[in-house]
Amino acid sequence: MQNKGLIKFFAILFALVSIYQLSFTFVANNVKGEAKAFAGDNPDKELKYLDSIGKEKVFDLGFTDFTYNEVKNKQLNKGLDLEGGINVILQISIKDVLKGLSNNSKNPVFNKSLADATANLEGNKTYLSKFFEAFEANSNGTVKLASPDIFANRSLQGEGGIDFQMTDAQAQKVIKRKVDESVESAYKVLRERIDKFGVTQPNIQKLGETGRILVELPGAKDVDRIKKLLGGKAQLEFWETFKIEEIGNFLVASNEALKKTEIKKTETKTVAKDSLNALLTDAKDSVDTKKGNNPLFDKMIGQGGGPVLGYFAPKDTATVNAYFKRADIRILLGADQHNAKFVWSKPTTLKDAKGKEVEAVELYALKGNRDNVPAMSGGVVTDAKDTFDQLGKPAVSMQMNSQGAKVWEELTGRAFSQKGYIAIVLDDIVYSAPGVTSGPIAGGRSEITGSFDVAETKDLANVLNAGKLPASADIIQSTVVGPSLGQAAIDAGTISSVVGFLLVCLWMVFYYGKAGWYANLALLLNLLFLFGIMASFGFVLTLPGIAGIVLTLGTAVDANIIIFERAKEELREGKSLSEAVVTSYGWHGAMRSIIDANVTHVLTGAILFIFGTGPIKGFALTLLIGIVTSLFTSIFIARIFIDRNIAGKGDLTFSTNITKNWFTNFHFDFIKIKKFTYIFSSIVVVVSLVSIFFVNGLDEGVDFVGGRTFQVKFEKPIDATVVSDELSAAFGTPVEAKVLGDDDQLKITTKYKIKEDGVAVDEEVNQKLYQALQKYYPNTTYDKFINSFDGKRVGVLQASKVGASISEDIKTNSYWAVLGAMAVIFLYLMVSFRKWQYSLGAIAAVAHDVIFVLGIYSLCYKFMPFHMEMDQHFIAAILTVIGYSMNDTVIVFDRIREFIIGNRKGSFEDIVNASINTTLSRTLNTSLMMIIVLLTMFIFGGESIRGFIFAMLIGIVVGTYSSLFIATPVLVDTISSDDKHTIEDKHNKA
């Protein structure tokens, strides 16, 4: 081998760099261990300990040293499924951005196009592109985007803006740029909010041009708080309010009107007295005041006064909102009230008639106007701080700019003279509505008070200082993983990795003897390089990523197996050890097969990386890195050891006394039985397709259909059917509950309000889940049930949400990923082998494998003891199966090509049979390695990836079968008779 010294130099250099990079992870873990021991089971104490030593030196290398914060930033990053934390994908509302750019245009074509774009949004299509398509169809050339009443408005005119002479194509470029700027603005606002929140190593990134932003917060635990922080638009407004005596007559009239359409005969209980009852004196003692006869007033649970119209239960707000939106109700408003805007307060607690504390929200009526704009917006706020009010309660103080101070003085002066109130509204929620008792407030300083805790005031000050989002940011996908579940995943991954590594190493030594030891040393160095590269470039290690690493253990020896098998063939032909090694490492030996096989593998891994998200991208990344490091160590590092043996004892045989004659002189006629394999495979394919399309279908997970899933741990074994029925009744829609691993753990899935976005909906779902299951957790509060913390053993251990819009994108991407992988491999093989029949044979085998795996999942998902859902993990498994199926097929095809070029005698079928038989040792050895590794992952890898591993396990077995009994027979049957005769004539003459 040439340049051996250079290869040694780089190998040693890479090893030292990898050890250096991984040392930070080792030190960081030691410090975390010390912090955990110091804090006991107190996570807050542990966090404070780590914060206190952030700037202390914890790692001294002699020539330089590092603080804990520096070490922490250089350690190997762990994904949320290993570290615990929260992952969300936010969708910036492009519709809101477009409305803002158009100054809320009233143009009917514009607004219909917005509605059509929302209704017709397809998977993998951006909202903006659908809007442009809808506008073109609706306008039909009669209205331009650059119309003065749409985008050629005052705010968008000027340099780089839009003027009314622009064509739609020209205007589209400007609009697209402005939308991108708005998304960038949202990204910066969210980045500032997250930075001030104090999470360790947060990750925030824009996802292409979709208007989506990925946020990962490792170690974050307070679910509801973080979702509010991320989803809040931070649109602060100051509104004047109506008083109860001004709006009371309208409420009475509304209640009377609603009786005609909403009245229900129910139990008769008196209405709780409040300030509105004074307006009902004439009917106070009549049957109309009985519970059930007053659609609006029956929902009031507490007394109002001043700007508060009454207290309502949070669950009734949607119904009351619907009442006030009805045209027949709004017409009852007085002449000066037509633009009234009804809003709710932040939830508070209230004592009911029995003295029991209940959750309630206050109803307000804001003095709106035709343009629906407030008396003053929050853009005038220059600074906000969390503080305490005069009573010592948490509050937020604000300072306004000079313009804002002037308007504020006028606004408070008017409220003082009219004895009115000013509502402070953030994202359409009233935080407080104080009156003004001491005259106009000058200087522009004010304070927001209410039922806050300290964390809420810190977050409120944070979002106000960071600024408002240019449009609403809806959480369309989220995953919450508890730290205890993350630790369990680490333990499972570590065990499976170690066991898999040991089994592979033992087999290599058993089968190849001393050469197997050399392969194992190269494999060990391969793992060091792989982890070192991930640590050096800041890549994230996920649980599927660990699966990718364990798979690398199986594939890393594949190149060595190909080389060793070729070397044995050369030795049997009488060559010396050195000649056999040189030939096996040459292009016409094993290298061509290795390159072809790994190129197809890289292509499927790259497609998986492009189309995958989150943990799946992590799986693809480790797989791709593993392929590169495996090739380097297998081809160069193992060769160094082999060359040293040749230079010394020269006793390598690439086998042991037990295995030296295995698969030698094997002459099975694979082509002869092709009719039987065709019949068997056809039956399997037909049964699979019938089951998929007509009988069982597939168990589509929330990734494909949208929904929410919760992994819930109970205190004792539970009946999943009973829980499913209870939750279905509570949610009013079917809820699925399945046992996940142990009998005391369930996976709960619901599609309740999945098409509605917003923090309030997420919190409502969490509350319903807790209330429905509360009887199983008599000593557990809502916070402990929902939120994560170290040492958590019961309650929600993991939660995820996939919105309807993003699930469509995931499904579309998955289809394209599978079809794209097959198309790319077809083209590569056609170029490499220069005959389309090779590509057809390979694709036939791959299609067979994919349908076979889908069929197994369709037939078995209803009764298997583990989950067999169609989700992103499953698609990753399918693509991996495609890669490995190609790997096997390409090895056989390369041998066929070699024998065709060579002088082997016999018919074309004889040449093909000989090709399969001479590569059988490699095919079965590699497949056996893969099966051993996958079985290890299946047994020890943890419940969350068991279905994912099972798909690959079935796929590898089926892929090995198809490469032998489908791909090569298809090749034989599609090669023309003339080509066969030409090949046979050439070989038999020779």
C-alpha cells in the first residue's frame, strides 16, 4: 500500500483530535455527576450549583484550561430523546404577514385568495405559493397585486418596494422578500426570548422557506410556560373599556334573544347574584330566573363590577364568543357600541356559592372602532422590568417613549374625568383594567398588575423587551421528553451498543481468525472517529442516531468481509498471501464492489437526511458519517495491520479451522427455481396489497394524520380499554390507549382540536387529560403530572403534537423520499452497469422488499405486542432497507459483470449462478451481522424504537432473499436473447 506513512499520520492525528474533543464530554459528565450528588433529588439546587461554577476552571490540560461553561459548550450534544426537554416547530402565519403588508386590505379578490390559500394548502407547498396561485385564478387579470388598495400602499412604496406599475411577477418578488424579512424578524424575536429564558444550549433555526422555525430546548421542564413564551405574539395594546352599567342593557337583551334559540329545560337552581341581577328586577322571582332558562346569565359564575361584565368558566368562553359574533345579537348593541370588542382576562380563582375555589375568567367590552385598532399600541414601550407593586405582589413596570407618554397622558386624563378604565391587553388577553384616581399620568411610566407569579412577570417582561412577533406563531409540532425517559433511552442505547459491538467482534474472530482481530481494531477506531467527528462539528446524538451507530457496527465490517472473501478466493487459486491481499484491495478485486455498494447506501442516507426531521435527521447523519469512517478504517487501517503480518509471520488465512471450508464449492442452481420464487413472491405481494388497500390498511401514526400522543406512566398496571373509554368520554371524541412496554404504561393518542393552533388549546388538552385521569393520581398535582422534572416516575413522561398542516408535509416528504431513493439508485446503477436491466432487477427487488415490509405491518399491527405505526421512523427504516437491499444486490451484480468480462465458460444462466454462489459467503455473513445487530437493538434498544428496528430486521431478511431470488432472475429474464448468445459465444470460444 502506497503512502502508508501518510495514512498512519492522519489516523493518529484524527484519533488524537477525537480523544481531545470527547474529553470535554467526559469532564462535563463528571461535573454534572458531582452536581447531582450535591443536590440529591432537588433539580433546582442542581441547576444553581452548575450556574455557580459556570466560570470556574474545571479542565486543565497544562498548556490551557477551560471553565465549566466552555466545557459544556464543547461537549457532545444529546438530542431531546436522550437529554429530555422540549422541541417545537412554530409556523409563522404568512397570512397575517400578507395582511400586514397590505395594511389589512378590504379588496375582495385579495381576501378570497387568502381564504383559498388556507383551504387548499397541500403537503410540501408553501402558503405564499398557494396565495399567488389563488390570486391569479381569482383576479383573472382584472386586479393586480400592485393595486393601490392591496400592496402598492404607502408603507410598501419607495425604493425596493412596490409601485402600481409593476406586473404580478415583479410584485411577487418584492412580496416574497418582505415575507422573508418578516420571518427573519420573528426568528430574531424568538432568539432573544429564548436567550433571556436561560436554557442551556438552545437550538433555534429556520426551516427552509416554509415560514417555520424549529426550537429545541434541552433540559426544559415547564411545558405550559415555555409554550406561552414561544407562542405569544407579544402584541401589547391599551384600550378604553365600557362599564357594566353602559353595556348591561345589551347583555339583558342578548339573553332574551338567545332564549328563542338556545333555551334548554334542565334543573332549576337560582342564578348566582351579581351586578346584572339589578337589571332583572321585574323578573327576579319569575321562573325565567331559574337555572337553564337564561342562556347567557346561566353561564356566569361570579359577580362583576366596573369594567368587568361578569365571571365565566374557561370552558364556556367559546360558547359566549359565538353568541356575541351572531349578527342577530350584535344588532342589539347601542349606537355608540357597534364596534365593541369582547375579550377575556387571564384565568383567576373565584369562590362559588358553596365557598369552593373555581377557575374563572373575566369578561370585558373594549371600546373598538371601525379599524379595530386600540387607543394606543405597545410599540411605544421602550423598556419593561419585572417588579413588585405596592402590595408586594409581582408586577411588570413599563417605560414609554415620548410619543407614547403624550398619548398615555391624554388617555389616562380622559379615563380620570369620565371615571373610566383602561384595559392593558396582551395578545387579546386582558391582564388588568385599572381606573385612574389621581389625574392624568405623565412621564410615560406605567405598571401591569394582576394574578401573577414571579416566573410570569419575568416572562412577560422578557417578551415585551424582545418585541412583538410580526405575525402569530402557532405551535404545529411539539415533542416533550422527560429527563427520566431520556436517561432510560441512554441506558438502553448503551446496552444495545455494547452487546452489538461484542457480538460482531466475536463473530469476526470466530469466522476470520487473526484477520477478524484486525477488523475489530479498525472497528474500534471507527467508533472513536465517528464520535469525535460528531463532537467536533456540534452534531446532535439522538436515540435513532444510536441505532445508526449500532448499524454502523454491522456495516463497518462489510467492507472487510468483501475484502477477506476475495482474498480467500485468490489464495485458493494459488496466489501468495501478498499477491492475494494486493488483488483483493485493488479496483478489480473488492474495491469496485465496495464503492458501488456504499454509493447506493450514501444516496439513500442523503435522501433520508434531506427529507427527514429531528431524530430521523440524526439517524441519517450518524449513518452517513459512519459510512465514511467505516470505509477509511476498513480499507486503510485494517490494511496496515495485514501488511505488518505479511512483513512478519505471513500466516494469515482469513479463516479458522472450523470455517475454512464453509461455502466453498457451493453450486446451487438459483435460476432453476425462479418459477417457485416468483410464485411465492407474487402471492406475498398480492396478499400484502390486498391487506394494505382493502382489509386492514396501515396503522398511520400522528406524523401522517396529525394528533397528540402522550406516554403516560401509572402507579400500577392499568386496563388500556377502560382508560380509552374514560378519555373518549372526557374529550367527546375517540381516544386511543395502548399498552407501551409494561402494563403500567400507556401510549394515548387523540385528534381532539388538532386543527386548532394556539397555546390555549394545548393547555386545554393537558387539563382534560389530567382531569380525566386524576383518580389514578390522587397525590399528584397538575404541574407534576404534565411537567418534567428529574426523577419523575409517574404521569406524562413524553408528549408530542403534530398539527394537521405539518402532518401533510411529512406524508408528502415520505412518499418523495421513498420514490426519490428508488429513482436515484435506478439511475446510478444504469450509469454504473450501462444496462437498464441491472437497474430493473435491483428496483424490482427493492419494490418487493418495501411491499413485503408494508404487508407484514398491515397484517400484524393489530395484535403485535409492540407498536407498528407508519411514521417518520418507519420511513427511515424503509429507506435503510432500500439501501441494504441495494448493497446485497450490487455485490452479486458486480460479480456477474466481472464474470461476463472474464473467461468463465457456460451459459448465461451458469455465469449468473456462479456469481451468486461465489458471493454467497459475503452475502450471508453481512446479513448475519446485520441481523445480530438489529436483534440486539430490538431486545435491548427500548420500547420507543422497537417498531422501527423490527421493520429493518424484516427488511434485511427479505432484502437478502430478494437479491438472490428476485433481482438476478429478473436480470436474466430481461436480458435479450441476442445479448445472451453474444456473451455465451465469447466465453465458450475462449
